[in-house]
Amino acid sequence: MTAAPLDPEHGSGPAGEPLTPTVLLDGLLAERALGLRHLAGPRTAEVHGVHASEMADPSPYLLGGELLLTAGAALTEAGADAYAGRLARAGAAALGFGVTPVHEVVPPGLAGACERYGLSLVEVPPGTPFTAVARTVGRLAAEARTRELRRVAEAQQALAAAAARPDPVPAVLSRLAASLGGWAALLAPAATAPAAPAAATAAAGTAPGGDVLDAVYALARRVAPGSAATATDSLGAGRLAAYAVGGGRVLALATTVRTPGDHTIASIAAVLLTLLTADRPAGAEAAALTRLLLDGDPAAALPGGPWYAVHARGSGEPQALDAQALAAALGTVLLDPHEGGVRLLTDREPAAQPGWRLGVSAPAAPSGLGTADAQAARALRRAEAARTALAHHTDPGFAGLVGEAEARAHAEALLGPLSPALRETLRGWLGHHGSWDRTAAALGVHRNTVRQRVGRAAELLDRNLDDPDVRMELWFALRFTGRGPDQPG
């Protein structure tokens, strides 16, 4: 079982899950203009991109998920098994073999080898250029992304409409279960306590079996107060998820599939449910605000705290709610919307919220709210610079800037788009001061592989690796990734 923080910056799911859906090989085969013919392996392979190579061993240049196109210039019948095995181990999604001018037909041994290794094999006819295949994959990926964004937007509107109904909590759960094609439940605090019996205050959709329910309740305990904001798991064909809602309640989900937009839709529902189930009366805060306006003394107007100042700005992702809903999700009515963002004051430690970037001050007494406001503003600037969902104020000085927990969270948010192989290559390249040859020797790969991986990392991060400030930030982040809590940075 794994728990992962929600990552609004990268779309709809935990860190590393892309918003753009993959292209199924079956969909590519359905493009009659290409004339592709399926010969071996699964038709349901997920294609992330296209790469063409006539090398005898192109595997060092693959990142995983590619449809590799080749005319077999370096391929022999005797070497077919080893060739297919290398591609399968490198994570290639499929092999597209172009017949003529090198081979009149696909070598028979290649089809058998691909079948043994579970590697999809398709024949590319003579009249189909490899570039046409690549462009079609790009078009299908763009169309799938558009469909998924439209689906998320429609679900967002439907959830908002459900929240306005007379019985909003069951309505939201029902709409969510229909959108995700599964089961959704709001669990009471008792269900999230260790060894407590299951207790759902409301549910919608077809309830899963006992084993799945047990796994859901166990997962819900992972997002109990003071732990993760969301967690995901799988059990057989079931996909499970749990979202902290507030007040110890948890939104639990069980579906049979998980598509890229599901986490965005579920996070919208979680914010709505937080707003709808808030059991904290706003009157006390409103009274405090009134006393502040009349008396002009924060220390006298507010309870002792501690209080957190929060500066927030929309991150560019689809936003389910306005500033009022953000305040409700953070458990407060003390907010100050302004052009480009909002300031808030809450006595609950803030968590990341879908669609927003937050800067959070250190805990403060009422008399220190002015300082806390400035801290939150600086923290928001750091969150935006690092493209992370939430940043806390840190103590001044170098030691405060590299606090273990915050540094690790920042590093994971910054490096989330990179695979372990890309992170290790970038770490080696920065450690060898940008030397391709020394990095290649240290990693045991070809120097062109280093160039390709570093270039891919720069593309995924959307950063200029020639900038020394960028290199410094990445080197700092890489020191705090892939290490256990007891390992030094």
C-alpha cells in the first residue's frame, strides 16, 4: 500500500501522474490510413511516444513507453530474440517494423520473440512513412487530452450543481460515483481510527466486496488527521483512494479503472465535502472580526492561537471553487480577496488545496500577525518559483532553508516529472559539472544517452540547465530525493 500527496501542479493525480492520457495501440491500429497490422503481443499496449532507430541495440536511448519504429537494418533472424528481449526490458511499449527496403516481410522469428516477451509488434506497410505514424500518435494524444479536460470540466460543473441541492452530501457522492464509475463514501471519524469498526455517513454507487472494503478503510486511516492528505492503493483490479475531508472525515473511493482526470475530479469533490460538512461554527470567527474592527486590537479580538497567515493564488489548474470555498477548506471565514489572490487567517494548519498555490506563515500569536502576513507572502513567492502547491515559512539562515521535511517536499514537487533514471542521470551530470563523458563513465552508459536524458529532463522541468541558479536549485533538490529519513542529504 502506498500513500502519496496530491499534486495539483501535475494535473490530476499523485506526483508523477500526467494529465495527458496515453495512446492505446489498439486506437493506432484503428487508423486505417496507416495500414498497420498487428502481429504479436497485446493490442492494449500504452504508447507514450514514438522513437525510430536502426541500431542493433537502441535500448539505452529509450525512456520507456515508446513505439519503436525500425526497418530492421541491423536485425538478423538469429538476433531477433535478443533484440526483442532488450526492448522489453527497456520498457518499450511496442515495436513497429517497416517492411522494405531491407526486409520484404517481418522476420518470422521476431514475431515469436515478441510474443514470448509480451512486446507488441505491428507491421508498417511500405506506403506508410514513420513520420506519419509519429504524427498520428501525437494527434491521438492531443485528442485524448482534450476529451479528458472536457470530462473534468463537466464533472466539476455537475459536482457544483449537486452541492447546491437540498441534500448536498449524498448528491455530491452520487455524482462523484457516476463520474468515476465506482463507489464513493464519506467515512465518519470512527472509521479512520485504528481498529475502529467501519462507519460511512453516506455512500453512493455499488459497494465493493468485503476485502476491498477492508482495504479502503485501512487506506482511510492513512489520511487521518496529522498524516497524508490523500493516499492510493490497488487490490486486484480495484483502484482505491482516500482523501482527507476535515474533522477526521475521509472521502473513500473504489473504482475498477483510474484515468488521468480522476484525481482532479475527486479532489474537487473532497473540497466540496469539506465545505459542506464543516462542523465548526463561523460565528466565533465573525465575532472576533467584529471585535477587531471595533477595538483595533488583534491580541484582544482573537483567541490565543496559534494562528497561520496564508497567501494564496490560483495555480492555473481547473478550480472548483472560489476564495470562499478555499477559506471553508482551510476552516476559516477570515479572508481578504484581492486582485490576483487572497489572504486568509486560520488556526488550523493549512494543507495543499487543488487549484491553488499557498504560502503559509509560521504559527503565530495574535500579536504577531503582521509578521506572519509578511512570512506568508514570502512563502507564496517561493511556492510559485518552485511550482509547488504549498510552501511554509522557514527560519532565516541556511539551516532554516534546508529543513529536512520541507526540503524533501520541495524536492519531490520540483522533480516530480522525472523518472528515477532521469533523476540519477541529472544528479551525475550536475555532480560532474556538466561533463558528458565523465557522467557516462560513472553511469555506465553511452555519452549520447546522457545527452538525451539530460535534454529530456530539461524539457520535462521546463528549465534552462545552462542557468547556474537552476543548476543550484536542482542540485539541492536532488540531495533530498530517493533517500530515507535517516539518510543524510
